[in-house]
Amino acid sequence: MSANPDFIYLPPMSPYLDIIYQDDDFIVLNKASGILSVPGRLPEHQDCLQNRVQRILPTATIVHRLDMATSGLMIMALNKLAHVAISRQFEQRKTQKTYLARVFGLVALDEGSVDLPLICDWPNRPKQKVDHENGKQSLTHYRVLNRSQEEHDSTDEQASTLVELTPVTGRSHQLRVHMLALGHPILGDRLYASKEALAMKNRLQLHALKLSLFHPKTEKAITFNAPCPFI
């Protein structure tokens, strides 16, 4: 069973690739919302960021992923040594990732954490859900950047909050499910948002803004940024 049986895959073509940085060891890209990180099972789901990069850089390999609807920074290794080194940093949580999200309603606290275990909601895959018995430990820190409300409506139904999200773990859909559990689903989320939150934006308001890691060869600390398209 699919959580979105009417889905039609139409990945954006412009820009075809948005390269933030490239050297002999890795490439950093600003992934657009709407394109898969890796190919899907069906023939019509083969156009993806990985395949686009491999057309010009055949040795490029994925070390992490973003959800199709999420935009922002992704890094790909260009050789085996870099792949091992960068993958290890993700596995050992030595990378630092910062996201921006606009969520439904007014978040009450200026900052906080969501510590809720997650597991695949198998009958409704690819959706994930909170499961205190069998879920994997998942931790997200959040910080409010601003709270806004549509001028034409004085009710909370049109209110939204821009938050900075820092995932400590990297579970599938972690930020989306944690914000939902907080009572503030991300706007434009076709999997998790309420009807009202979905209607407020035509794309998922989630962007991988900043990525920090150690260079796989020099071991120097490096940070990359990708401008957020919805602020």
C-alpha cells in the first residue's frame, strides 16, 4: 500500500544541477525540492540527483540522502577513500546538519528538543511513526527564528513559525515526524501535514541549510551553506 497512490514524479529540470563546491574528493550540491536523491524502483523514477551527477562524474557515490520533497545540501564522494571517510563521519555523528522549516501554528517555546523513537509505519510506507516500544532513538533540537501570521486572518489557523532544526540522529522523515508530534507539522508536507497545513504552501517547507564536516583528505573542518528558497 502506498501513502500517496496518485503521485506523479516530475523532477525539476532547471537548474539541472546546482553545484556548491567540488574538488578531487567530493562534490556538494544544492538539491531542489521534487527530485529523488537516488533512483526509485520504477523506470519513471530513474531521474535523480545521483544519476544526474554520475553523468558528468561517473565515480560519484551517495553518502547520505534527503527526502524527495526536501531541498538543500547534499554531498557525494568522488573516490573510494572519500566515500569511506565521509560515510564514517555520518555514521559516527561527526557531521553537523542544520535545517530550516516553516511549520503550522505558533510554536510556544523559543527552543526545545523532541526525543521520540521512530519506526517505519509499514502498512503506510514510506511514512514513519513514533513507537516507544520498537522505535529507534531519535533526537531533534529546534529553535524558533520568527513567528508570523497572515494579515488577512487573525486566527491561529493561518499562523506559522520559522524554526531552525538540528537533528542529532538521522532517521527517515525524522524532522517531519518530530514536528508533527510537537503539534506543528511542516507546511506543504503531503505525507504528514493536516489539510490546512498542506494548503498553505505548494511544496514542503524544509531545507537543508548548513552542513559541517571534516575534509576526507586534509581533515580540516569545513562548512557549506545553501540559501533557503522559501524565506
